[in-house]
Amino acid sequence: MSLRVIQYNEPILRQAGKQVEVFDDALFQLCREMLETMYENDGVGLAAQQIGRAIQLCVIDVPRSRDETFVYRLDGKSPPLELIRPIILINPRVELLPSRETEYLEGCLSFPDINGMVRRPDWVRVRYQDLQGNFHNLRCNGLLGRCVQHEVDHLEGILYIDRMEKPVLKEIEPQLRKLKKKTKKFLKKQRKALRRR
């Protein structure tokens, strides 16, 4: 079942997520629905806040292509990418590794059709739990490393627009205002519907 993607200016996007403590069928089902939602919206990552849940959980599926190369080590090994995709990060902790910073045109499912250049360190290490609660370490760069940083930011209530430089932000300001207005209208409609119940 596909879920509704929360849009910019809905308060939950600014909430830091709580630790996940129960690893059960409900969590498995939530991850399945998040992945369906991500694929349906042509995304490569989705955080729990983006579907209305303030918990430390995100899903990532970055395919390797000719345009997007990246290196990764999972628990000290390099298994074929097909075996580890999609990646489900539960209670992730990111460490930015010393590396050159790169710029990339980032988008976000909570900001439809709004893209902007974001500068981030190229290499990261993330320690996380899987659906069974087992701990793992993933070291990666390129688009995978960037996606990890973007999604884990969401789990702390940080958005990609917070990472943009002022001139970039200024360029997309009209689109942000339009989206803010649309979200405000949606929330107002939602409140009215709740009052009628």
C-alpha cells in the first residue's frame, strides 16, 4: 500500500525521530509500505518523517548506473549491490569522514520538482540496525553516501534546503513559497474535515 508523502511546511518534517525499540512485523510492514511509496514516486530514499512518523527509520535504494558510480563496504566487505538493496537504516548514526566536498543537484519527495545544489562530504560511515535489530556498519561515497546523509538529516528534522547556500536558496524561493501556500491550504482543509467528524 502506497502512503501519502508529507510536503514541505508540514510540522512533522522538522521533528527529530524517536529511537526504534521494537523490531516486529509492524515495523517490517511499515518498511514495505515506505519502499512501495518511494518506488511509486521515483525516489531513491524516504525517511519516516516523510510519511508522518517521527521515528529513526529510513529506506534507501540507489541503483548503480553509468552516470552514478560509488564505492561501499558493508561490515568490512563488498557484497554485490543486488544483495544489499534496498538498504533499511534503523537508528542510524552517521560519521562524516575526511574527504573532499562535492556538489550535487538534490531533490526531495517532500519538495516535488524543486531541485538545488547541495555541498556535502563525499565519504560517510553509518552504523545502523536492520529489521532484526542487528548492527551493521556501512562506509560509502558518491550518490549512496549523499543519499544516506540526506535521509539521516530528515530523521533529525533537517531538510536539504537547510544545507543549500544562500544564492541557491534564493533561486528556488518562488517555488518554495508556492509549495508552502499549497501545504497551508491542504492543512486547513484537513483541520476542517477533522472538525466535521
